[in-house]
Amino acid sequence: MVIKSMPETNQANGTNFEPADDRDNDRILSVQSHVAYGYVGGKAAVFPLQCMGYDVDVVNTVNFSNHTGYGRFGGTKTSAEELTAIFKMMDEVGLLSPGRLLTGYIPNAAALGVVKELAQKLKTRNPHLIYLMDTVLGDSGTLYVSQDVIPMYKEMLSLATIITPNWFEVETLTGVPILSLSALRNALSILHERVQHVVISSIPLQPWLSDVIPETMQPAASTDDQQAYLLCISSSRTIGSSSHSTVHSRLVPLIPGYFSGVGDLFSALTLGHFNPSLRPSEGKLHSATQTPLSLAVAAALHKTYSILEFTNTFAAQLPPGDRETTDDECDAAEPTRKLKRMRGRELRLVQGQHILREEWREGQGKDLQFWDGFWDSF
Amino acid sequence: MVIKSMPETNQANGTNFEPADDRDNDRILSVQSHVAYGYVGGKAAVFPLQCMGYDVDVVNTVNFSNHTGYGRFGGTKTSAEELTAIFKMMDEVGLLSPGRLLTGYIPNAAALGVVKELAQKLKTRNPHLIYLMDTVLGDSGTLYVSQDVIPMYKEMLSLATIITPNWFEVETLTGVPILSLSALRNALSILHERVQHVVISSIPLQPWLSDVIPETMQPAASTDDQQAYLLCISSSRTIGSSSHSTVHSRLVPLIPGYFSGVGDLFSALTLGHFNPSLRPSEGKLHSATQTPLSLAVAAALHKTYSILEFTNTFAAQLPPGDRETTDDECDAAEPTRKLKRMRGRELRLVQGQHILREEWREGQGKDLQFWDGFWDSF
């Protein structure tokens, strides 16, 4: 195999940056939603990162009773003024110098403006800050946020080290409907104008995509023709270079049903596993085709998928009433039906914490595959 | 050794209560403070309980930047109306049936009133609810809360399964200054009129106390005459019985310096380790003198003390400026001095998570000792 584009490394983060305090290297500031019950937003992100050994500072953008999947929820959104006050006080006391920043659901443009200022300040203070911005806009054609948040996220792309949009968020941020390989290339190249590391967390394996992925990535022959798959893509590029990005991907079977917090967990694990100093040129990597991002995404994808399987196996053992598939008509007729189904599908992070704590090594058959020729004739 | 009063068991909790959903048995609702940076309140309680395998529902009574030990902090208190709205929605959706309840810092009487209603509702719904009420009032002679909170906590004692006051909180709740064994007996008997399980988390080993504890509890001979000790007491009694409580205790060396969140960690671990079904009459206990409470407290004390030692060892390795002892005068002259000291003494829960995850077995030399004759001639 000829490697067309060598893996790029994060040169800014790979240098011998010495923070004021070593402890800050393993400190992540997480800014996202909080729910009392269940696992989305910070509840899906913080515990896994703590299990991995990170001190996590936690700022809640909302304080809700439960996630929206239950159909009803209550609580309050943290106002832009309240967020400003928290960050200002942390700064004045001397507690605002994390090595990594993770941001997720931000309910409105005013709050997002505060997060933008925060990211700018942290990046100015520490040029080696690793900022994973989860551009939480919506999923499968539905926006979760108000329209005025979209241009702000576009502006903020250049602040991020890594972004982790799903396919709908890629379309929303780039304006490019992803319906062909050339559209996918186009969208990725638009995002890479501003961001070094782009992860497209999941794209359904529709026929056009199935037709263009390398043969080695194709799903194994299955007796179940109905099995659906999702493709996860990682793409790294050196900002300012004229070369294309290095693209990797991996296919995972779709687990049917509505699970909440999956994207939040995946993004947290991607940030937690990202190690910019893993450069193949230094012989630290098993395979010269891997990048720091492809390794982080492989670990995050494996663990997220394992937690989903673990949760799904549990849900399948529940009494029949607790494991019905989605059916709005039946839900309307029997109000507790949806509740039971949602409860049964809360991520089993606590019970599956052994998964979160696994040491990750490349070369165990779970690595992403280098997409040779992705940019050919672009 | 003659056992004067046999260990009491929690009969209500020891029966074969079958909740509507097995999962709720391992679900704890935690209602206490939240700080973005560092480990107090919920940040000191939730992660340890998750490590132990509990699903924890988290309702924040305040959202602050950091703990008060830094001298400055910012953020908001959750209003009584906001708390009511969260609990009401959780209830309406069908997510309010935890097997255990843990409450800590509640900033004012209005919010405490909401927590009281919550506890009443949960207890009515599930008579086997295990409620650990940490009566957070103050420490070492200083109140953290407004005066009008005190009578409310007194009223709420009868709702609790376990309370975990420090000596100052015992004095505040009972009006009895603990300056002699008879005063200690008096205070405990006042609390036991309302509460089955009382833990006095720490009493300094002053001469009067040193004179009355059994010889087997005395500290080992030390070359350091200045070594100070704290006594931890557990006391269980069957409500409505005329017999005295069963008292156990253990002495631990005082680790000098100001650490925050220690009581919050200890209370959470006590609740997490409490297993009312461990009855010596059923041969499940190693020693007939132990109670479900004394075992839980032994585990919580051991783990809390181990985390403190772990944190202290870390703090001692920091540069000199980060490990100064408390000195308000020097702090005033150099503002970052206090910050460094406080940061250096944040509990190392994440780094010491192996301690939190230890399987606990009685009879490893860390058990509390039965205080034979505690109630003699009372």
C-alpha cells in the first residue's frame, strides 16, 4: 500500500510545553448540560473522564430533571450572566488554567458567546490548550438549538483543536448535503480550513457511501441483510499546509433504538484518549498510518460501542413492557410505556465502568483504517 | 467479654422489601452543593458512590465556582422554587423512587423545607428508604448556615435512617456541650429518641475522652507526644425499644492542615457501605459484636482516612510554597499563598480511586471496636 498522505501531527501540542503546574495537564474543564436523573451531557462525560484519571472541573449550562427523550423535563438554564460570574470568579481565584476544554450543549447564543470568550482567554493563556468543541446543534434533521447559534459555532471553529459533529451537524455547519463522496470531501475541506482535527461521529452507510469506501472497510458478509451500519470518520490536517488531510474510518453495526448521551460520551472519550505526542516518526506508534486523532477515535468508538452493547443487552433482559421499540402511537395510549423504555436505555456507565477503564492499545483489531486515496482527484 | 447490649438491626430495612424496580435499590438521590473546581459536596460524594456501583441522581443546591476555603467564591444558590420544580418534574415523569437518599449542604430554611417534603414523600412511598441526612451546620464552633435552619434539622431527625454530625453539630442539635462521658451519653440519647443510627464523625481526643475510652481503644505508644487523635463513634438503636444503643468507635491520627470535603466524602461512603441485611444472627457477620452501621462506618472511615493520607503525601511533595501551614497573616501579605495551599489539599479522589473501589471485608484490623460498658450507670 502506498501511503499518499502521511499522518499529520499536532505540532503545536507536540512540543515540550511546560504548564505553570503539572497538575493542569490532566485537568479538563467541561461546560455542558446537567440532568439530575440519567446520563446525558456532563453526566455522560464526567464520570468516564474521572475513571480515566482526569480531574474534571464541571460547569453546568442547564440544570434539568432528566433528558428530553422522556418527553417532559423541567429545570433552569444557566444564564449568560451566571456563566460569566462562575468563570470570572474561577479566574480571579486562580483556578482557570485547564490543559483541556470540553464544551457540549449550550442552550442559546448569549451563553455560547460566554463560552467563546472563555475559549479565547484559555487559548491565549495556553496556546497548547486542547479544545474539543462538540458542536451540538441537532441530529437526524432536527435542530436542538436556536438558529442564531449556528453562525456563532461557525465563527468558533478556529478556536477548536477537535470537533465531533454528526452528519447533520456537518451539513448544518458547511451547508453541504452529504450525498456523495465529492460532497463529503467538500464538507471536510471546508471544516479543515478552520479546524485541524475533524471527527464525523456517525454517517449511516447508505448505498452511495457503501460504494465508495475501500473494500477492506466493507462490512463482513452477514446472514442479516437488514443490518444497518454507521461509518465513523477521523480526519487530521496541519493547519496552513497545502496538503490534504489524513482520513481514517471504521464501520460499526447500528444498534436499534433510541439511546441518549451517546454523542456526549463519545466526545468525552475522544478528548480523554487524544495524545498529541504520539508521533509515528518517533516510533511510538505501532503503525505509521495512524495519527493521534485516529487512535483517540478508535478508543472512543470502541468504548462507546461497548457501553451501548452492554446497555442494549441489559435492556433486552427487561420485562417486555420495558423494551418496546419506539412507537409514538402506543406511547400516547399508555403514558408509562415511553418512561419504561427510556429508563431501560439509560447508558449503563456505572455498571460498565470496567469498559471505560480499559487500557487502550493500538493494533488490537479495533483501530480505524487509513482511507487510502480518499482525496484522489479532488 | 460480656455483651451488654446486642447489636441492633434495622428491622424495617432488613425485611424482604421488593421495590417496583430492582434497579432502584442501587439508586441514590444526592441533594447537596456543586462546585465547578475541586472536591466538596456532590463533587466529593458522587464519584465515590459511582465507583462503588451506584447510579446517582444529582440535584445541586448551589452552583459555585469553588469551595469557601479559597476565601472567595461565586455562583448561585438554587432557590426553593427551583428545587421544587426539579423534584416535581422527576416525580411526574416517574423518576423519583430511589432506594437511598443522601442530603448535605442546604443553604437556607426555604430550601431545607423542600428537602423535608421530599424526604417525607419518598419515605411514605418506600418505608424502607435508607436516608442518610448529613446535618451540615458548621464545624469547630462556626455555623455555616443561618440560625433558622437549626430547628428545622431537629424536626427532620425522625425522617433520617442515619445522621453523621461532627461534634459541633451534635452540640448544636442537642444543646449539650460534649465535655464529659455523661454529656456524650446524654447527647446520644437525645439524638436516639428520633434517629436509629447516629455517627459522630469526629471528636478530638481531649483528656476527658482519653480517660474514659476502653484501654483497647487507646492510641499505640508513640514517640510523638504531640500526635493528636480523632474519635469516630457509631451508635445504633432500635427505635421504640427501651434498651440503650450499641456503641462502637475507632481512633485515627489527626492529619494536620485544612482539607475540604472530608465530611461529605465520609457521609457518602457510610451510606454506600451500609447494608441493613448484614445481621449477625444470620451468621453473615464475622463478629457478633458488629452492627450494619459499625461495618459501614469502619469502611467509610478507612477509605476516607486513606484518601486523606494519599492527598497529604501528595501535598508534602509539592514545592515549599504550595505546602505552607495555615497562617492568615502570611496569606494576607501574599494572596497566592492560600490558593496554592488550598489547591494542594484538594482531595485526590480521582488519583486515589483504587482506594474508593476496594472491596471491604470486616476483620482486617480496621473494624470499629465495640465499646463495652458505654451505657453503664447512665
